[in-house]
Amino acid sequence: MKINKYTSALVALGIVSMAGVAQANTYIYLTGSTAARAAVFGALQTSGDVFSGASTEESTGATNGATDFVFEGNITGVGTVDIICHWTGSEAGIAAVAGQTITQPDTAGIPGSSAGNFNLPGVPPVFLVGPADGGSWTATAPLTSDNGGRGITTPDLSMADTSQAVSLTPQSSFHLNANWKSSSFNNTAAAQIGEVAVVPFTFMEGFDGSPSISNITTAEANQLINGENPASLITGNTADSGTEVALVGRNKGSGTRVNELLNIGHGVTTAVDQWAFNVSYSANVLTFGGTYTSGQTLQEIVNDGFDSGSSVAKVLEVNETSATDGSSPVALLGVVGISDAGTAHTGTSGTGSGAATFLTYNGVYEGDQSVIQGDYTYWGTEHLLGSVGITGSPLTAGQSLYAGLETYIAANYGTVSGNVTTASQSILIPISLMQVTRSGSDSGYPSWVGAGHF
């Protein structure tokens, strides 16, 4: 239960002893990367990984793909802890723990769009409200002074597919006041708790795309991120010049997008030109309408994109037969994480949907071993970040989560043979297995270091 001011006063006067007062649980709020969601769920669920013993899932019925879930258990040095998760995307998570916002303009011409900028979904995030707040772990609300009883307004922790150094959220800012006679410096650097894994991605071609594309290079991807290009650019066949190829992807809150831009050498803050089928805006969120039939018209969504990789996967399942951009035939390519790639390749999300095709990147298919050995270069590094100035119980819980994730990921990922076309590959790769690393902050070509020296 909560200890109110009246009870606290009685304790201070010695009228009531602390032994007779039930202690409230410590609430820890975690947000960020959907790529890390399943691993976090597994680590929280596994006795001895994050918690010192068995845990209880308080969000009854939630799965490892849920937007929200809560686990409760004991963390040494803290006591009983509820880790409350809400998954928004890496960039949104970095901004949230840094106490910042990211704005996104609507795309004119898409149904439901509205004029002006809006905060990216998940900035700030909302969390399930627990029983101590009078809730039932089923309603979501923004963090407030009452949420969890800790008086916080920003989450404690975030998973992110990249570091803050390459993100859209500056680590510090300098301000001059209106009359230019005084200034202030704001530290918005999130705390780096640790790098927990490597997260791989893959290019795919949409269902029944024509011409059939098998490979994409870094240079070709850099051309496509700026807008439609003739298919002959990729196939090398002049007969394909009448078909346009375009990219579908994520919005600014996504680590998938940041990694895409880093890997192909396109500036993270530089605008892109993305496309999709059957989309509209719902409460400022770009939404796929669920129509998979052939003959649709490709819609230009410019610098916006989807909130989740699952939506990108579903768009890649749209039947592209007879599809056009209003004049020319089109083929759609996209980038997804390995779990969403599996969904797109299965191709059974709705009536008329079909299998998207895996592409090689610079001639190599994604696979656990090709990532580990450095043959496949399209991946990022999964970070666990803490809020600015994190200390005390939140930091202790974050360190326990970091250690638990390392243990869980090492036990469950990184040992699959083959590649994405022959078997299910790991959604994360343990850092302890990596034989290459990247120079600089999440960018640069992977360089050999030998196993375990990431």
C-alpha cells in the first residue's frame, strides 16, 4: 500500500512503527525498442535472470509481443519491484528517458492527415497503472506524480537499437534567453547502462513484386531512400526501366529506421521519401488499412512511416500485381527486423496477402553466423539506457535487468544455422559471440576483433 503523509508523520513521532506499515513496491518504468521486447519478456519471466527468484506476470495474458506488460519479483538491494513495460520504438524511448520530445509532420494527401506537427507516438509514453494507484494493470496513463508514488514524469529505462550519440535526441543543449544576456546549459544525456546484444535487419521485396529483385546494395538503397527509382537501377536490365521501385519503412521513433540510415550512409536527420499501400492517419498514427488485393495505387508518405515493424511487414504482403503509383507499375521494398521478416515471408496476415521475398544485402543473406562473422553487415547494437542522472533503486534495477538480459540472450539466441531463407534466425545476437564490432558510435563498417571482444 502507499504510505500517506499522515502515516509518515505518525512514524516520525514514534506512534506507529515501520514494522507495522506495509511497504509499497518499487515501480520501474521501461520503454523503447520493440526489437528487444521478446528478450525482455523472456528474461523477466525466467527465474534468477533479472529477479533473484521467481517472478509473477501482473499483466495477465500479455505475451512477448504485447505493447504493455508488467512483471513483479525481488531485486537484491531494492526489494519487491514491478517492472512496467510500454514499447514505443528506440528513438521514442531515447527521447523519453532524456525528457525530450520528437515531432513529426503529417503527410498531406493521406486520408486523416491534419496540418502541423505533432509529438511522435510514445513521446511521452503511457504505462499501465498498478493496484497501488487504484488501477488494475489494465488501464494506461501518462506518468504523473501519483503514478507509482515516486513523483516521476519520465520513464527510468529504455531499450534502444542505437546509442543516444547517433539519435535524434541531442545529449546536451545550450540556450540563450530572449534578451541574449544570460544562457543555460541543459544536460539531456541518458545514462548508458550497457550494450546487451546485436540486432539484425533484412531487406525484403513485397509479395508478387515484378520484376523479381534478389539483391540490393548500399548505393542502391541510398538512392531509393530519396524516392522512387527505375527498377533497372537495381536489376541492371534496361527492360525494367518502366517500373518504379520504392521503399516502405518506419517513422522517426524507430531504431530500425536509424539503423537503416546509418547502414546505407544516409544522414539520420536527413529527410527520406517513403511509400505504402492502403494507409490513413488515425489520431496522428499512420495506419495500414488491411487491404491486400492487387491493383492498388501506391501512396507517398514522404518523411513519415509506421509506428511498428509489424505494419511494414503487412504492407509487404500486399499483392503488387497491377499496382501503380498512378501512372507507372511499381515494386515495393522494405526493411524489417527478423521477427517481422518472418511474418512478411509467411504472408498469411489477411485475405489476398502473400509472401514477401528475402533479399541479400551486398550479396549476402542475413543469418546468425553471417552476422557473427562479419559477412553480413546490416545490424545495430541494442543498448539499455537510463534516465538523465539515474541513481538509487532505478539504477540498481537497471543493472539487474542488464545482467539478466545478457544471461537470457546468451542462452537463447545466436546459434541458428543457415540463413533467413532456410530457417528461423535469431532476433538478437549475443555480444559474447560477435567476432566483429563497429568503430565509432553505432556506425562504420564492421571490423574484425575476434570472438567475445565486441
